[in-house]
Amino acid sequence: MNTEKQNIEIEPGIDFVEQINYLKKKKNAVILAHYYQNTDIQDIADYIGDSLGLAQQAEKTNADMILFAGVHFMAETAKILNPHKKVLIPDLNAGCSLAESCPPNLFSAFKAKHPNHIVLTYINCTAEIKALSDVIVTSTNAVQIVESYPKEQAIIFAPDKNLGAYINKKTGRNMVLWNGACEVHEIFSLEKLLKLKFQNPNTKIIAHPECEAPLLEYADFIGSTTALLNFTKKPENGNEFIVVTETGIIHQMQKYSPNKKFIPAPPNNNCACNDCPYMKLNTIEKIYLALKNEQPELILSNELINKAKLPILKMLELSKKFGL
Ligand code: 13P
Ligand code: SF4
């Protein structure tokens, strides 16, 4: 919906939080939000989490309707797990550069070139790529899932080459990597990061594994958004952090630890912090309109849902086994 049409549809003086809560109750809807959402969205969500937590919540929700405040591939996962429920996404243009970096036709050809390989795919991919995969992983469970396969098992890992390289290093594997990346995590400036660390010597650098290897070399801790958040909560890990991931997570870090200091790592441009342009397309106004109009709705064919569901269920089953 364009901004002009959206403004016409919004009643003047409306209290968005009150209206969203009213619509949620009336329609038995749940709002699932990723940590990278704008802070006002994080504050009205029923559940806020990383990709694994969100998939787990989507699997177990009793709501009739899911409003997914995240990006398209995340809403697709919720739909795949709930084919009979209405899944709404505030802005259908909320895509993902990493998911886009792996087109299904090219990936099919890549797969064909590597017979005898199983396909492990990061959840940040389209439903079509999931349908071509054996098991899905997230940044929370990737290392454990890879290690659950025998060392001699040949593996294709897609689409994030940085996460793949990190897992290869951590597990001593040699997975074949698809050449994809997240534009948000690749734009951090190593030079600016080191300067920041020099100016703030008591800080710990905490980074997401979607970042490039040279930068991860300097991290005191590497983990998924939930793992980074949990790290900052522990008193023994200190009081000052340089956070090398999307800035949205800092809202939760600051909420849990109001007296600690969180510095966003700077990107390789003139900005002081780093926002995902896709995640940030969602707004509280769009959430209100989506709940009110029950649009935009995420639609997938039954055939695609059935194919993509198996590797997602496998991931959820393995995560449960690992106590995640
Ligand atoms: P996690 O949610 O697994 O930490 O991944 C971060 C991300 O880039 C989501 O788009
Ligand atoms: Fe995609 Fe990167 Fe944005 Fe996550 S942060 S949604 S991986 S572009």
C-alpha cells in the first residue's frame, strides 16, 4: 500500500497501540516480531525473538491469525507451519538480500553438480529453496545440526557463505558453500570497529556469524541474536559491548540491562549504526492496517508448503532434541 493511500485509511488521532490490542483480541491474532524490528513494534509484540524462537512460536501458537513483524521468508515459515491459518505481513516488500542471493533455478543446478551431498539450508531463504533442502538451520542451532551428521557426510550449505565459513571453521568440516550474503552484516567496517575498540578498551565485541571472517576474528563472542542478548545479561561478561549486528537487538539488551553500555558497530558508510532496510519497512501504522484489513496476506501453494515443511520440521525436531 502506498503511503498516501495508507494515510487516507488511518483515522486521525488514532491510538495505534490501543487499536492493535483491540483487533488482536477480536480476531484472536498473535504478533510475532523479530529483534530487528523498530522498537515500538517490539514493544507491542506478543513474542519477540530470533529466527528459531519465532519458528518455534509459530509452530505452537493457538491463535487463528499470525501477524508476522519480520521479513518475507520468516512469514513464509509461519505459513508453512500453519497452512490453515491467515498469516499477515505488514509490508510485502520486506524481503531479504540473503534470501534473494539464492534463486531456485541456479540453486537446483548447483545441487545437481554435487550429487551425494545433503543440503543444509539457513532459514534465511525462500520457501522454494527450503523445498530443495534436507534440513533447515538457524544461527542458533546450525553448529549442533551440522555436528549431528557424520564427519564424512558431504554437505552443501546455503545461502550464507559467511555463516557457512564460520560453521566450517568451528566444526572442522568442509561444507560446499553457496556464494550468498546478508548486505547488512557485510557492510560493517573493520577499520571503524577497531578504532571504536581502541577508544573503548573495556568493551567486548559481540558479533553475529553472518559477518565476514576478518571481522569475526576480533569478536569476543559470536552468536545468534538470542545468544548475543543472553551473553550481555550475564554479570561475568562485563558492562560494555560493541554490538556487531542489526541495531534492533540493542533495544532488548538495554531493557534487560539498563545500566550497561551498548555501542552499535558502525557500517562502511556515513551512518553511525546499521539498520536492515527490509526489516525497517514495517511500521506500527502498517501493523494496524494489516490487522484491520487482514491484508497483505501471505499465500503459498499447498504443493510448496508440503515440500518446504519437511526440512523445517526436521530442524524443529533436532532443536528440541538439543534442548534449544
Ligand atoms: P537470527 O534471527 O537467527 O539471529 O538471524 C539474524 C537475521 O539476520 C535475521 O534476518
Ligand atoms: Fe536479510 Fe540481512 Fe535483513 Fe536479516 S538482516 S533480513 S539476513 S538482509
